[in-house]
Amino acid sequence: MCGIVGGIAERNITEILIEGLKRLEYRGYDSAGVAVINQGQLLRERQVGKVINLADAVAAHHLQGNLGIAHTRWATHGKPSEQNAHPHASGNVAVVHNGIIENYQELKQELQQLGYVFSSQTDTEVVAHLVNHALKQTPDLLQAVQSIVPRLKGAYALGIVWTEQPDELIAVREGSPLVIGVGIGENFISSDQLALLPVTNRFIYLEEGDIVRLKRNSIEIFVNGQAIDRPVKELDAAVTNSSKGEYKHFMLKEIFEQPDAVQQTIAQALDADTLKPDFLAKANQTFAAIQQIQIIACGTSYHAGMVAKYWCEQIIGLPCHVEIASEYRYRHPVIVANTLFLCISQSGETADSLAALRDIQRRAKQKHIPIHTMAICNVSTSSMIRETDFHLLTLAGPEIGVASTKAFTTQLAALMLLVLKIGEIKQTLAESLKQDIIKALWHCPKVLNETLKNDTEILRLSSLFVEKQHCLFLGRGTHFPIALEGALKLKEISYIHAEGYAAGELKHGPLALVDNDMPVVILAPKDEMLDKLKSNMEEVQTRGGELFVFADEHSDIHAQDRKHVVHIPQVSEWLAPIIYCVPVQLLSYHVAVLRGTDVDQPRNLAKSVTVE
Ligand code: F6R
């Protein structure tokens, strides 16, 4: 969601900025722009649509400079248009911004009274005018920015340049991600390190409240006006691999990477038939003390949390609650002592999840309630990892497609590892069950590989969805969240309206929707709910609905007229959700490709939702 790239170098910077923006495309955007300073002049180019339009305009106008900022915008205030695209300028100041300035109306009125004219409907433009105005009193960019930042309410990351100081770039992080890329004789900023990988693999991860003065040969970071040091971290090669390779889309590549991603994730925790003694060892005392788990997450990560609730309560008898972060953060929930607050997030930067986490931490501290926080997250350098007591990494590698796939399966694997670990510490997990689950976890990558072999069959079925307007997904138990996840995948990338339901709810409403034109996708692993699910399938068939069943090879479910069956390899019932999400991912992918949508960057969506 919105992307910033900026930098200062001896060489021309525009190509680096454009390449950086291309690498941020996955985050979702509707317009893009760049500003550079060249011989005391501020040169700006902005375009609606793809970065390629901007790249063409930059090339056509020979835009060049050694200092520059660039941006992909995802409209919040004001529609996508050239005028609303960043960078925004005021006098000789240019600004790029991620996030939202919540009090911009009030600041705008004040600036208008001072004679500033607004050329966009954005909240960002107030920052450009405020800095320009401050420079009239304090002709130093760093000081001017430091003086206006306390006036900004909301969450934001900023990159700011001024023609009068053509050798420095000022950056601010307050609630939206921003990293510094450390080069040799050149330095950069970006909202995601991926954007800067062509120029460096050394990064400084800024913290909330950091204000930075970036020059070619120096990086100064200030907190409340005091200079401080932050460590430079080097990324390893695995993190830097983000090309589509032989695949047509990142999403497909990421679906097929799941066996490896799950393997990596479990290998960090498991020896042959046991948990490694040092796995989450730092949390042993905490796990012994906790009385319940409260999971907080958004979207797909929330669905992973829903599966974990079943596991946690059934396998180790520990109460587990799950809630969407955007609800949890505003409903002032009662904080219960000795709760483990578990945030699940691919990016670790999701605004609602972070806000919920911070709110719990603040309120628990105020009331002296002992709580513990933990993150399951895919980005080791994220805010969420930094701000929680413990973390467990999903080792999925960079996920570029907006629709989450391998992040989800690795979250499930990580959650199962966590359940095993807590059960072991609390001694609430029967040894034989633990052995069975560990064996099944090791087996999981193989079953995932076998499941992926159904791709051609699923492609064939997907053609039957292309003309449909609506679709239902049904599952029971741990497959109810997978039904929700299937519906989310289909709607977000193919734009077909889809609903996920617990199959037992069918008669309580959604059955009314079922007719000849309603495809109903069923998740039918072989478990104790299978017979009940078979009755639900009958109910759909009797009403003329067309069934698409992903069924265990031993479930005795066979194809008939208007009943399509894809057989899924047998798997332990505990781990079936990790396997059964694969066919729904593939189905959604193929339907979207056949409908010609933008699979990796679906309309209106962003990868990392860093605003509320
Ligand atoms: C859907 C999807 C989103 C994310 C959600 C949370 O495919 O990707 O629903 O799961 O925006 O993002 P993270 O996991 O980064 O907190």
C-alpha cells in the first residue's frame, strides 16, 4: 500500500527510483510519480496508472538528478489523478508520503489562511506547505521538518527534499514502515527493502519517531532531536530472491513454493521425532504461565488464527480466542492476566494488527496486568517482530502476489508448532499424539507436492466458473476457515462474489441462494464430520446446485452429473487444512486468469495494508 523510494547518489538516480517503484508494484497502487533536484531546480513527473507510464514520461523528458524521491499512490484522500499523485510540492519543497495525516483538514484551513493554495485533494499536500512555511523561519530542512512533525497526527512515513539543500534527503517514520538502504557513497530510503535490492543488501530499519538526514556519505538519525545509532543489517541471499522465474504470475509461483516453504518453517523447530530443545526456549516460562491465547489478525492471517483455535482447544485444551484486529482494537476488550496475545501477519506492518497490539500493551501496562505478546510473521525485520516479546518466523520467503498463499500455509505450520510447544511445556499433550502430529508435519511437504499435481484437473474445472456471478464455499471444523479463505481468494483475484460458510449453517440461510447457477465448493477431508458434510452436499444437489468437491481419496465421494470431484491425497486430519487450502488457491488463480484480471495486483487492493 503506497510505496516510497528515494535516494542520493553521485550517479543519476531516476532509473534506480523507477526500478524501485516497479519492485513496489505488488503493494497495489493507482498512480506514480517522481521528483528530482537538478542544478537547483525541482523537476517532477506524475502519471496515473502503471509505473511503466511514469518510466516512459521520465525517459521522454530526460528527467535526471542525483537527489530524488518517488512514490506509488493508493488513493485514500482524493481520487487517482495526476494532481493527487505524489510527490507534492510547495515552493521548492517536494514530499512523498505513506499513511494518513488525520488532522489534515484543520492544518489545511490554517495554511489556506496563510495564503497557501492547494492543488490536490490529498492529506499529503499539507506536509509540503507546512515544511515550506517552516523554512521561512528556519532555513534548514532538517530543523524545519523537526519543527512540523509534532503537528502531524496519524501514521506516516515521509521523504522530503528541498532545492536549496541539494545534498540531503530528510525522512520520517511515524507509524508507517520505512527503511534506509546503505550504499557506498550513496544512500536510499524505501517503504520496503525489496525496492532497493538492486543497489544494496545493507539496511537500517527505522523505528517510530525517527527523523533521518541522509547524505551521500552519511546517515544521521534523530529521536526527539537527539542523534542516535541504529544497527546496519545485512540481508541474506534467500530474502533477496524475488523474481517470477518460469511462472506466469507470482501467485502461481508462490502456490508452488508451498512444499518448500512449509519444509523450511517446520525444520527450524523439529528434530526427527521431537521438538528441538531450543525451539522457542526463551518463552518456556511464559508458556507455562499462560491461561489462554488471544489471536489478533486480519484477512488471510485471521483465517489461519481461526484454524489454530480448533487446534489449540482440541489438542492441548488451552482456551483460544480469535478476533479481527480492526474490531479488537476499538472495542476496549477486557484484558485478562496471563493471556498470550498472538499477532499473526505476513508483513508484520498491518496497521490494524499493530494498533491492536500497541493498545493491549499500553492498557496492560497502565493497569499492571501481566500479559505476554508474540508474533507469527514472515518478515524478520518488521515492526511486529520488534514490538512483541517472542516471535516465530514463517520462512515462506518474500510473498509478492497480493493474494496470500504460502504465507498462509506456513502460518498454519507455525501455529501447529506453537500448539505442540505449549502443550509440551504445559504437559497437556499426549506423547503419542505429539509423535503423530510431528510425523504428519514432516510428511506435509510431500503431500503438498502431490496435491499440486491436481493443477491440470483444477484448471479444467475453473472454466466452469468463468461466467458465474456468485459462489459458495462450505467446510466444517478446521475446514470452515478454509472455506472462508477459499471465498476470500476467489473474490479478491477473480472479482466473483463468493461466501464461505460453515456447512452446518447452510439450512440457516445460504441454502436459499442455491440454484442451477450457483457453484458450491466443498472441502471434504476424511474426518469425523464427513458424514454430516455428505448430507450438506445432498441438500445442495437436491436444489440443483453444482458441486465442486475436494475430497479425500478414501472418502468414498465420486463424481456424478453436476458433481465434480478432485481427489486429494490422504493426510492426517490435524494437518488437512494445510493441504486443502491448496486446491482453492489453484481454483481461484485459474478462474482469475481465465477472466483476465490482474492476478498479482488485483484492483483496489494492496499487499501491505499500512493504513487503517
Ligand atoms: C488476502 C490477504 C489479506 C492479508 C491481510 C493481512 O489474500 O493477503 O487478507 O492477509 O491484509 O495482512 P498481513 O498478514 O500482512 O497482516
